[in-house]
Amino acid sequence: MTELAIHRLTTDDLGRLVALENCQLRPWSRRQLEAALSDAGCLVLGAEMAGRLVGHAVVARLPFEAELQAMLVAPDMRRRGLAAELLETTIEQCRQWGSERLLLEVRAGNVPAIELYRHAGFGEDGRRRGYYPPLEEAADARREDAVLMSRRP
């Protein structure tokens, strides 16, 4: 496998970040991504292989904690350990910041992500019932719970 490089993204990477984000059903908007890249309290990490942006993580630095706001790996690059590498880099950054906890929320139906987070030492703190809108437009589609998780960096 080609070597993975994880580094901080800048506004110069906005076009590539938007293209990657658009591979999912409910992508962040260009404006949201640009705001994250421009926010001094936010870190956007990019995972790159052979010059291609294949993943990203967005983490916000809060007064005592940090929040993983988003993490995405390109569909054709999943199941290769890239998300685990991005997550470990995020956790290390939180250690450097002196954050007491790293928080996140994830769709209850996103079993692979929940397994990744549990394997990385995250525990479930609670749920927000019916937090996420349905991924499908079907008449019987229901809102989905958000699972709240955290760990000490």
C-alpha cells in the first residue's frame, strides 16, 4: 500500500475537501468546510495517499475538551485502517492541546464507526433520540438516534 500522510489542511485544500465530502449522502457544504478551515479553534486533518485526499477529520478545540465533528474516508479506501490512523492522529492532537476529553456523536446505525470508536477506547455516554434525519427519502424512513461517546486522550 502507498504510504499514508496525515497533515493539517488549509483553505488551499478546499476544492479537494469539497470533492471528498461530496462522496456521501449528506455532505457538509462548501461554506461549512471553508469555515472549519478558517477557524483558529478548529483543526481539519487530511489523509493523503499518492497525492489524493482520501480522508479527513474535523476536530474543534473547546476550553476543556475537544469534539470530533466529522470524519470521512473515501468509499473505495475503506476497510484499510485509514480511519483508525486519522482517529489516532486526532487523539494525539487532543493530548497536545491538554484536552480532558474527546467527544463525538455518531449515527446509531453506523455500526462500523461505532466499532472503530469502541476499539479506540471510546465509551457511550448517552443518546439523542431521533437526532439525525433519515438518510433515505422513503415514506417509512425514520429519524435516527445519535450515540454520544467520549474518551480521555
